[in-house]
Amino acid sequence: MRIIDTGITKEILSGDNHPQLKIGDRLYTVDDRQSTWDKIQAVQKEELEEKDKTKKIYDLALGRDAAEEIMAMDLPVEKATYLTFCVMGAITGENPEELQKMAKEQVRKNV
């Protein structure tokens, strides 16, 4: 299992089975199945407020209890945004920082 440390170092650590996100001293298992990814893709196309979209994605990827716990942390915008890229990276096996960089480039192209 991979563990993505969402702390200051933002390094991907190795492990076995399913990927996990490390937030503080807690580990959250990420559902990286294709069926979950398909549902997340559908949520991203829905016309919802960003907070509701994020909550649904966290519910799918991390489970309802973990999602509620994380949303209750009321993270700073920068950390919350990076966490979303960590979730996507954990599912797809991509580097969260690279995903964030690609998203910023896409936004610049669309402006």
C-alpha cells in the first residue's frame, strides 16, 4: 500500500494493498477500485457547489466516516486543495503535485 503524507514533506511512501493518506498522525485508506473512480468522474461532471462535490468525492474514496472527519478539520484552502489532489493521486497512482501542476496549467489555458 502507498501512503501519501499530506504534511509538509508531501512525499509518497511505499507500502502494500490499497493506498493510504496520512493526515497528521492518522491514516485513511483510499478506495482505488475502477468502480470508485468511475463514480468520482460522474460526480465531477455534476453541477454542485465545490464543497458538496468534494464531500461526495471524499465519501466515495475514503468512506463516509473518514470524509466527515476530514471535512470537520476545516483545513486551510491550500491544504484542502492539495488533499483533493492527494486523493486523486492515490487512486490513479500519479504524483499529487504533478496533478496539481497540470490542473493549474489547464486553468491558465482556459482563461
